[in-house]
Amino acid sequence: MSKIKLKKGDTVKVISGEARGSQGKIVSIDTKKMRAIVEGVNMVSKSEKPNAKNTNGGIVKKEGSIHISNLMFVDGGKTSVRLGKKLDEKTGKMIRISRKTKEAVK
């Protein structure tokens, strides 16, 4: 099992599948299944029973999960880059870097 370099809150671009080309922020990550839920991407229809939140019930649109391998980190809102890790000399902690520019990312 490979390490997941993406985190909750990262802006990502879908690189393959039905939602290819769309962007959004990661809402949650399932590390065991290697899947992420991205805001506004891969919308699925799900039927819900009436409950306290939704008194009528009915068909609700929700985000479906996407496999991590189909997502790519977006740096600065425009370019999609691969991520790597590097030891920071100042703090002694591991930081994420862009493999293209070799600079630290958020």
C-alpha cells in the first residue's frame, strides 16, 4: 500500500474517469479504501428516508468517492503537479514539495 500525499482541504484536479478535468477541494479521505470525496465532483443520486433534517425524504444529490490515483494536486490554482516529501533543514520535519519546482507547498 502506497502513502497518500494528498490531505483534507487540498485543491485537486480529476485526471481520469467520468469527472475528468473538474477541480475541487478534498472533503474527506478514506485511507483504507484509498478513496477521497471531492467537493462538487462525481455527484451521485441517493434516495433518503424522511428524517429530522429532511422531513420529506426523496432523492438527494451527494458527492461520490474517487480513487486517489485519479486525483492530482493543483498548485496555486492553475498547474497540476506531483507531490514529493523532503526533510526540512530548519525545523527537522518532513514537508511536501512540488516535484516540478522543488518548492514547498501548503
